[in-house]
Amino acid sequence: MQILAAAGRAEILRLELRAEAARTAARRAAEHVAQDVLEAAKGTKTRVHLPTGKDVEVKIPAGLTTGQSIRLKGQGWPSANGEAGDALITVHVAPHPLFTPDGADLRLDLPITLYEAALGGKVRVPTLDGAVELAIPPGTNSGRTFRLKGKGLKSKSGAGDLLATVRIMLPEGSDDEFEALMRKWREGKPYDPRKDLE
């Protein structure tokens, strides 16, 4: 009797394991969707071919970032009791030539000239909604980051920001006058930007 009872419990356990495996398979009917930064910012609709063989139109809400998922009720594999599970659509935001997502924020390398860094000035900064003007204060160093509020991706807590990091760019090609000016500056007003590293 004990052997029969143990065998019965083992069979029930196997059934439960098979049922759990079926439920897991249903939950894992998944697909990956790639979108660019502009689509991530504004939201979009796309047609997706699921592993179950179905083609469905999926609404991608604004503000989703790489790794986030959308659950499609009843579009997954059938479970042990015959009910369809859910399909999970995982979003991947493709690289953009200018903007790098950082959560709801966007990061941007902003090239400026040497004289804009030294003297200050207004520069045009690209955003998802079009270019805006940014005031660069005199004496701006390369690596300084300016925050443009609300110019990032949308999220549940509101829009993120655009973080523009300044990169000082020297003129292309050699210029005798520029090199002579730099030599004069080096000889007359030397300074050490790496003094804190020693």
C-alpha cells in the first residue's frame, strides 16, 4: 500500500511538473521588436510575427526603453488546460547616430569650437522635436554637461531630459596662424590642467 501511495504521489508530482512546464512555455511565447529612438519617443504601431505563427499588430507606447516588455493577453502557447497563455514582446531601441537613451533621458555629444568654449555664445542643439538654442557660457571646458529639461523620452513620471555634453573641436587641417597663436599662448601663459592628477 505504501508503495502504491508513493507511486501515486510521484505521478501527481509529474503531472504538476508538466502543467508548470506548459504554463512556463505559455508565458514564454515571446518576440523581440526593434524600434528607433524617434519611435521610442513618440510611440508607434508595428506588425509582429509571434512564435505561435500568428501575425498581430502591436501598439508600442511612447517612452519604452530597451528590455521593457509588452504583454499580449491570450496570444501565447496553450497551457495544460488548453487556455492560451500570454505573449511577451520585448522592446529593443536601436542605436541612433546622435542620441543615446539613458532611462528616460537622452545623451548627446555636442561639438563646439574653441572660440565658443573660450568666449561663449549660442549654439543650435538638435532634439527630438527640432533644434533649440543653448547658451554656452565663457570658459566652458570639454566634458561639461548641460541639461535641457523635458527634451528626453516620455515616461510614466513625465518627460526625461536631454543631456548635452560639450566636446571642444579644433579646426580641421593645419593652420600656421593658429599654431603660431598657440605657441605664443603656451610661452606667455602656461597652465597645467593635469595638476590634480599627480
